[in-house]
Amino acid sequence: MPKMIVSIDEVVIKEVQLTKDKTTLGRRPYNDIVIDNLAVSGEHAVLQMTGGEVFLEDLNSTNGTYLNGKAVKKQQLQNGDSIEIGKYKIKFVGDGVADNFDKTMVVKARPAAPTPPRAATPSSFGDSIGAGAFHASIKVLSGAASGREVPLTKVVTTIGKPGVAVAAITRRQQGFVVHHVEGAGNPTLNGNPIKADPISLKNGDLIELAGTQMQFVQT
């Protein structure tokens, strides 16, 4: 069935399958696709599915709805179309079209540039070591998933709850960085706010997001 893939700054934050005749999109929590950002109106747009056709309709939003770079009021969607709302991009994937996104992790995989292997110490992010020279994971310290450890094997891994608070951990040649993606969950790193600008991570760092505590572990 058709679906929408929501991303910001090339980081995928959620996938939503279109299973209803009408799928609403907006900032308010009762929408089917919630984007918690001030550039998005409370009730921004609606996706109407009739048979095998899907139509996008703007609901008189404040900042408008753009399809492939052009402002639209109502338009039929074609496979691969890109909807732009503020800084967010929503890709339309038609019925029966396969894609390469991971089904269990909300990530967009991009190949890391290969570098010669070099010895690395656990906290040496200042030098130009290759990303493949070390391994890292996120260990959940609180909540229902306490004790779970998630290996950071992707180039980009998102953590949190879509529509509530999401942060992204990006694997770079010099190490890992974290930045805030969406939501008002006030994520912190060692007690300091995590904002849109990437912050370098080191072994043992504590991340708190949407009331859940996690630890960055590097080996």
C-alpha cells in the first residue's frame, strides 16, 4: 500500500502507511501524521485516497504546502513526489513500490567514506580516525526498555518518539555526533540542552530524551 516517508535534513524520522480514505497531516497530536514544528499548521493538509489514486490537499495552512517545489492547493500524487512543509520533506511511495528503508529503525542509511584502519582510544574524537575503527551503541537506562542496547551500525540512527521528541546520532569519520530533530521533549546531553547543531559524543555520555535516560557506549 502507498506510504509517506517524512524526513528533515536527509534524516528519515517516520514512515506512515496510507490505510484510510483520509489521512490528516499537521502539528496537532490528533493528526494521523504529526509534525511538531511551528512552521506546520495545526491542521496543515490532508491526503485523500480514492481507489489507487492519492490526492494532496492544503487546508489553508499558514505557510503553504509545496509539491516538488511548487505551491499547491490540491494535486494528485505520483510515485516519488516530494512534499515540502517548512524544513520537512515527505516522499510519496506508491502502492507496490519497494524501497530500501529499514523497517525496524527509523533511519536513512548512507555509506560512510572508507578510510584506512587506525588505532583509536575510546575518547579520541579529535583526530581523524575512521568511523569503522571503533564500535558504539546506545544503552537504555530507564523506562520499559531499560537494559536494552542498540548498536549504532547505521550512518544515521534516530532515537526517541516521533511526534514527541526525536534526536539523531550520526556516525562520522571523526566519531559520533548527536543533534535535535523534532519535538519539544527538551533532550539533554550530560544535563546540557541538545539543539539542532551537532554535538560530539564520547564514551559514557548520558542522553535524556522524552523522559528516557540513555548512555552512549563506545568500545
